[in-house]
Amino acid sequence: MSKKCAITGKGPMVGNNVSHANNKTKRRFMPNLRTVRVMLEDGTTRKIRVAASTLRTMKKQSK
């Protein structure tokens, strides 16, 4: 299963771990994915993986 948001397409980003001695090693920043049930137009429900930031945006727009 991919580590991507089903709505925005947000995926892992790449960066560095930086120690106190300023040593740099590669690391990955993973999106905060949540599994949510979504109602489709035909009345069926489906589980999709959505980033938590996307859920917050969707909640703001539904008000």
C-alpha cells in the first residue's frame, strides 16, 4: 500500500537528520495518513487513506 494521500497526492518527503555535531544523514518525512470512510455518489462507502492535514481542510470547507 502506497504512503500517499488519496485526495491531495501528498507523499513522503526527503530531508536530513542533523546531530549536535552537525552530522547529516538522510531521512524521510512521512505524511500523517488516516483511514476514513467516504460515501460515494452511488451510495456505497469506501475506505481511503487521507492525510490529517487534508481532513482538517475538508472539515473547514464543510462548515
